[in-house]
Amino acid sequence: MNGSLLIDTNIFIYLTKGDEKVIDFLEDKNICISFISELELLSFKNISTTEEQIIKEIISQFRIYNYDECLKSLIIYLRKKYNLKLPDSIILAIAKYYDIPFLTSDRKLKNIEEIDVIIYDL
């Protein structure tokens, strides 16, 4: 998907905090998130109604990739091969299946061979 970029939950948080480096990097990109990131963002403990509304408003501008049965074997493969947490496995499987680069600040994901993982340096 030319120009598309799947962003991790941590990148979304940097974006909403006004991180200029992230904002510049994401300019002119088709930003996508996984349903896992959406769930993580909307289920933060003590999130206010206003914060939830802001998150929903921003998310509505992005393409959201949901779970699909075709991802199951890829999720299992990645989780076993790299000993990943299930949410990370799901997000990475989405990136792999749809051939979208994945932007994260989670350094432990930099060695995933099957996916174009871009590590964001603070």
C-alpha cells in the first residue's frame, strides 16, 4: 500500500501530544492503526470523556484494520517465532498481511524480519 503506514499505539500517543518529529514524519502518509491500538487507546484507566472523544475523533481520520480470520496463522507464526505478546503479534501480522510498514518506538520489535519495522527514536 503505497504511502500507507501502520502506527503503533505509542506513536499515536506521541502524535496527540504534539511531537513535531512524529507529525513531520507522518505528513502526507495514509495513517492506519489496528483495532488493537484502538482498544488500547480507548481503554486507558482514568481516561476522561473529553480525552475519549478526542481519541475517537482522531482515530476516525485513520483506516482501522480489524481482525480477519486470514490473519490467524500469521499471528501464531509471529508469536511463536519471536516470543511476542499477543497484541504485538496481531498488529505485526496486520502489517505483514497488508504489506504496510509499521512505525513504533518499541525497540524490541526491530528484529522482526518479515515486516518493514521503522523504529521511532525520541
